[in-house]
Amino acid sequence: MRTVFPNAKAVGAFGILMFMAVMVVMALYGINYSTRKSFSVVRDIRKRDQIERQIMSRSRPKNVSIGTSWVTERAKGDEKQNDGKILDFEDTEDRLSSKSVKSDRKSDDVTEEKAVVNVPESPIEAEEDARRREKVVEMIRHSWDNYRNISWGYNELKPLSKKSHSHPIFGGEKMMATIADGTDTLWIAGLKDSYNEARDYIRDHFDIRNAKGTVSVFEVTIRHLAGFLSLYALTKENLYIEKAKNVADALLVAFDTPTGVPKGLVNVASGTASNYAWAGGGASILSELGSLHLEFSYLSEITGDSKYSRKVQKVRDVLDGMEKKDGLYYNYISPETAQFRSEHVSLGAMGDSFYEILLKAWLQTARTDKQAYKMYKEASEAVRKHLLLKSPKDGLTYLAEMRNGELEHKMSHLACFTPGMFALEAAYELDPTRKAIVMNVAEDLASTCHESYIRSETRIGPEMFYFMEGREATSDSEVGYILRPEAIEGWFYLWRITRNKKYKDWVWDAISAIDKYCRVATGFVGLKNVYNPSAGYDDVQQSFFLAETLKYAYLTFTDDVLPLDKWVFNTEAHPIPIMPTNTSSL
């Protein structure tokens, strides 16, 4: 082979051009390879202030790809090849019965109705699903029966200690969080005797006015209020409307601020609202204030009282009108001024559910809530442009966090809901290139979350995983697992939407690992270290284990229950029916 010696001047000119191009890219995306600090985040609201202060030094990884350029190129290839991963159901005979919704949106905004359908299974697959489904039902029974026998009426169970467990967020130890959160799972799984007992207990004993301390507006909304609304939607028993109103009416005081942006805590007894002192200097939290829309709007829909939907619509209008740098929403907002109080962006804790609820609010209104879709689409573009990265070693796609304009190369288990969110977005996208781009992002993120699971000894993912110092999708610090649902949730959506069996298998693998490592004689508990199961347990059976983790697992193996063209799930996996197309929101 002939050796070619290029012209020295040409090489010099080319080098200058390449340097300038790199500088432009770094300026556009804010890439700064300086040492950055990171911290863990957990759901327990009591620990967030401590965690915000636990700063650890981390080095920034080199050669990280940012944005969606590599996804776009692959999407163009997928569009040409049409590999069949993204289902279009307009011409499918097996389509579930649903009316096509006409929209006055432009074609690049939204698709016509494309239901998620049941593709006929082979007898072997059907038998396998039945076996797996029955196992999940057994896990539901084991979880519920032990809660009932040990902690009935209390919030949660401590299986190892054989006593009740509670968080301050519920306002008292006997606010029956597990009953409010888990009863719709009993109904869905066909456990009617257990359901009937829970229903009677709710009817006879639940009253939000029994709260002795402050309640979290967000947590009580997504667990209690949403649980009751879901139970009404499933059973049409009016007692649940009354219980839902009981909760919502007590929370309305949180919205009495100069801007309408709600505060995060309510003292039910005194009728006063406040914020966490540690949260951005008393600010409200994006994932909390921005995730109330489904519940309050649906309550207005079924009661005919618009006072609930007016509150959350005001919040939406404020968020829509706020100035957002690069289209990104920061995690803390002042309820007094409606101004951002930090420059922290995350699709994990503090930010997560705000984004999914924008999309689901649009879907729940039969895609008539144009404001929700506009805001979601703008946020989706901004997140994928500024937070989506590809690791240098294994090419894993992940969503970083951003603080003060600098990226933190970590992804929390909480953020593993995003594959499902992006898959839902892709399912209703008309433009074929954008559809493929978004679905590729969904599938790539799902694979990364799966890697976080299979790279641990237990095959369960940690609370937080990193992409730095040679680590990819692993952790050396936040190594626990508290029975979280998000990874299973993401794979559930991808199974329903793509029909790719690997997602169903991933759910089964995760559930099997949870059953192996988290099961004890008196319930299920979290792990202190997914890389070393001998480190022990956390001794808490979280209410969301029944509400979300086991429900999504059950629905993965039960395709004819709660089809995605008829229902949306709130951020706690409580199903809310999609409005009829001839109905408008209040």
C-alpha cells in the first residue's frame, strides 16, 4: 500500500477548523470537563435535605457523546429498513375497539389514534404468561396478607421487626397508606376477598382529618387521592368519590399562594400550608407541584365541580409562562414569585413525574389538551438535546443531571421510568424520523436500566448508577434497592408498545430476583446493597411495592387488562380512564 504524505499547510488548516468546530459544540452544549460533585437521591422526603449536603467529588468522563446525533443517524436507517419494532395499528385487524380521534393539530405534532393491541400469542407463550402471572399474584398475596396480619390500618409494614412503619409525609401512623395505595392492585389481580375487606375498611375508617401532623400534598395525592379515584373508575362505587373529595378538599389550601403554585405540605388540623425548609430556601418542588394534574382534573370530571381542575390549570399556566433557559425546567420554584430558585435539572428525584404527567394529561383528555402536549414536546426536545449522553466505553445511553450548567454523569433508578415515557411519546408521533428517534431513545435507555440490573450480583439495580471513573451503569455508593418499580415500569410500556418479548423477559428476570433476594417470611424488604446481598435488608415494605412494582409486573403478563388506549397511569401506577372523545375537560 502506498504511503501518502499530506500537505502540511492543509493539515494545519484542517486542524484549526476541527478545533473551532469542537469549541462551538462545547459552547452549544455546555460541556465542561472539570471535576464535578454528585449526590444520591432517595424517595424518603426526610432524607433529601441530608442528601443535598452529602457532596462527593467525581471526575468527568472523557469522550462522552451528547444530544441525539447518534440516535438520529440510526433512526434514519431504521426508517428505511422499517424493522417493525414500532407498531402502527391503523391497518391491523386485531386493533382494540376505540374510535379514531380527529385532531386539528398539524401532522408533525400528533398522530391519529393508534391503539396498543393484543398480538395473538402461541400456546407456549400463553402458558408461560399464565405461569408468570400466577407467580406475581402469589407475591401480591404474600405482601398483602402479611401487611394485613401485622400492620392493618397503619401505613406500611416492617416485615423483619413485625411491626408497622410510617413516614411523616402521611400525617400520622394510621393513615393506611398501603390500603389506599394497594387496593386497586387487589382488584386488578382478581383478589376479590382481600379487595372487599380493604374496601370496607376504607369506607368505615379513612378520613384525612384524622391526620395528626403535616401531610405531603404530592404523596397523599398520588397515593390516597389517586388510589380512590382509580378504585372508583374500576368499580364505580360512589364511596370512593366521597373519599377522594375528602382528601382533595383538605389539600386545596396548599394552592392559596400569590401565584397559585402550591406549597408542598399541609397541616390538615390547622388548615395551613408550608414548604420544606431545605428545598431551595422554602421553594416548591417541580416533581410535586407539577404532578397533580391527572388526579385533580379527573376529580372535577366525575364530580362536575371545576374547583379542583382550576387549581391545577393555574399551576400549568404559570409553568407554561415561565422563562426557561434552553427549554429546561429547574427543580425548585418559588410559590411567591413563580421564579426558579435553583439551576438543578433532573429526571430523577425532584423533577421526574412532572414530565410524564404532561404527556399523560394530553393522553387522558383524548389528546385535546394542546397546552400539555406543547409543553411536553418542548421539554422532551430540551431534555434529549442537553441531558442525553452516550458512555464512552460500552456506548450506554443515559440521562445525566445538570447543576448550574454542568452535567453530572449519573442516572437514578427513579429515572428508569423514562423509557416508558418516551415509548408512549413515540407511539403517538406522526413524523417517521422523529418517531424512530424517540423510540430509539426509549429502547436505549431501557437497555441501560437493564444493564444496571444485570451488572449487580443480585440482578437488581441500585438506587443510583454512574458513568465516570471507569464505571458504567454501576455504583460504589448508593447501592441499595427499596423495592422500586421504575425499571419494570419502563419495560412494561415497551413490551405493550413494541411487542418485543425481551422486555417481558426483563420484567420476569427482575421480579424473580426480587422474589429471591427481597422476600422474607413476613413480606418483602429492600436491600442495603444489591452487589452484596449479605449486607442485609432495610426492613420496609413500601406501599408502592404493591401499588406499582407488582402491578406493572402483573400487567406485563396480562395484555387484555387496562389497555393503553383506554387508560393512563398516574405516577404511582393508579389507572385513570381516558376521557370519551365527545367529552371536554372542565
